[in-house]
Amino acid sequence: MMLTAKKTVYGDVSYWRRVYQTSLEDGEKAYVYLLDQAMQMDKIGLISTNLAEKIAMTVTESPYRVTADVISSTCGQSISAGGVWNVMQRLGERISEEEEHAVKQMNADQSEGTREIPVLFEEMDGVWLHMQDKNHKKMKKQEMKVFTMYEGWDAEKETQNRSTLVEKTMLAGMEKSSEFHEKREACIRKKYNGDEIGQRVLNGDGGGWINEPYDSEVIFQLDRYHVYKEITRKIGDKQAQEEIRRLFDEEKPEEMLEYIEIYATSVESPDEKDKRSKNARELYKYLNNNKEGLLPYDKQGKEIPAPQEGIIYKGMGVQESQNCTVITLRMKNRRMRWSVNGANNLAKALYRKENKELIETIDRYTDGLVFTMQMQEIVETLSAAKAPKKDGKGNPYADVVNAHMPLLEAMQTASRKAFKRAFC
């Protein structure tokens, strides 16, 4: 027999249970708790699934320390920032394992996707994060890779002046480009029959890692936001900026490139501090290297299958917005620095939340395999100030009767009544 304490949103729940030793098929010993199985205890390690869900959902909005304060003040629990961090690391690691499993399925031609669609829109970009090493020393920035796919835009919502992506799915992580692309392709094939997608359209900023694995049949479009951004960064003359933008908007890439080349020649100067010509030539090189994507995807002369009922096609360029709402608002502009693993694990939770899969992901692991946590990682040490003010045995039931018990005082739902019958 052993006394077990589980952390739940109602507070600590303690109960006695027997542990039984058994043998697995391979001869290895295993230990099971028949009481947990009989009661279908909804738990993850030493914290309940409900509490794990609240921690994960709060972390996606707030820093670890703030999350610890929120959970401690609202759930009757004393959890440290380190305890919250540990929860998210284990969750992120498990999501990464799921992604790796999907890659293995794809490579073995066992992908789950069966859905057939005429067009799949794909967008990719990077988010640069401030990094630190294991000793919390500042390191160079590193790029988090973010991917979004969707089938088009909701036609009905467009009549209400609302732009809504249909079947949007995201993926994010700190992996190397080759590994990220494997996971991206596996993500696609987990949902769709990859061989039956009529046309794939890719929108990106022209970075080498983005379109390196794609074949020539994929329609590539250079992201409009990045084109405007580069024009502003490289061309200081307002009149020249406006003319380049006009030619770009009017879909005259050849004339635009010619204009930039003429401008670069016209502003050449022997003064080494004058960077106008150099910057203009860098802009020319960037646009010329992505020349095939300067026209919008639907103006490149390639046949695009008609959309399914209820879907329309519009101009691409949603990735910057997705980066901001899913990654940037949580992981940048707060004087934060990240380790590679820490950033990667939080990114997994963030994109799963955006895909509306975070709670489902946690619920899948109610067997205690995700969070094998030690209680000291969560429970704050009882200080002298909080120690009991009486000596001796006293009445062991007095504090139970007089203490605040959220489970008893809350509205009595079916699950709470079950807890009450079992433990109170």
C-alpha cells in the first residue's frame, strides 16, 4: 500500500492504493495500479489532466512565472515557475515525438491522410528569437521556422467582410531545414492524400530553406509583404520607392528590374559612405533571384483547378499575421531569451493550440507517460512562517473540518460527486 497525492484543480487529493507487480510479454517487470484503472483516474504523472490543461493554456499566453502565480492563486495549488517549465518541456518533447512518428509513417508509405483537394496553399516564414546557452549567456539570434497550410478562404465569411482560412493547419519548430521539411510534408500527408492534391502553391520570402525541397510543378510566389519591406529598406529615395512599387503592383517585373538597375547606376558615387547604389543592386539581386515568383500565383500562366463549393481563392500572404498571433506575441518583445529546446518545446504547444489540438494532445497522455514529475518540483517547501502553530498530535480532523475545501463548496457536478464519494 502507498499513499499518493495528486494535484488537481480542486487541490491536493490523497488516497491509498496498492501497487501490483506483473510481467510483460517480453519478460520485463511492470507495476500497475488497479485502483487507478478501475476509477479511470484522469491524471498525468502527479498532476491531473485538467490541471495540466490549465497550465498549458496559460503558458501560451503568459510567462512561466506569471503562469505559476495564476495557477497557484486560482487552483488551490502551489506550483513553481520551474514546475510549470518542466510540464511544458515534457509536453513539447512528446509532441516532437508525434511529429517524428508521422515522418516514419510517411517514409513507410503508411500516412493517414485520405482527403483529396484541388489546391493546397502553403506559406512559410521565420521568426528570429533572442537565444541563450545553458548558463544563460547571450547567444546569436536563431530562426524559428513556421509553416501554415490551408485550402482557401471561406466564401460565406467573405460576404460578411470577414477573411477566414479554410482548414488552416500550422507547424512550428527550431529544427534544421531538412528535418522541418520532413515534418511539414508528414503534417500534410497526415491530413491529405499527397498524391491527389491537384496543385500546390507556395508563398515565401525567397529564403533558401523555404523552397529548396519543392519540385518545379509547385507554383512559387514571392511574399508581397517582404517585397515591399525590401524596397523600403534598400531604396531611400521616396520617388524611386513609389515608382518601383507601382511597377510591382502593375505586375511589370521586367520593367521594375530594369528601373532598379538604371537607378543603381544613376546614384553611383566614389564616396564609400554612399550606399545607395550598393543597396539598390542588392534589391535587384534579391528580386531577380526570385524572378519566377514576382507575379501572383494566379497570373503565372499555370492552370489552377477550380475551388470546391464554399471556398474562394484570394491573394496569399497570411504568414506574417500568423507569425504575430501565434509566435511573436508570446516569444518576442518581452526581453526574453530562449534555449533551443525551450523555444522548440513552447512552439509545439503554441501551434497545437492554434490548430485547436492542444487539449486533445494532453488528453491522449493520461497514462502518466508525459509528465514523470517529482513532487518537489511542484510543491513549494513549507516555510517556518507557514508551519503549524501548535505542537502535539491534536485533533487530526479539526483542520479538515475547518479548512477551505473547493471540491465540497463548488457546484456538485457528476464528476465532483464521484470524487466526493471516493475521497471525502
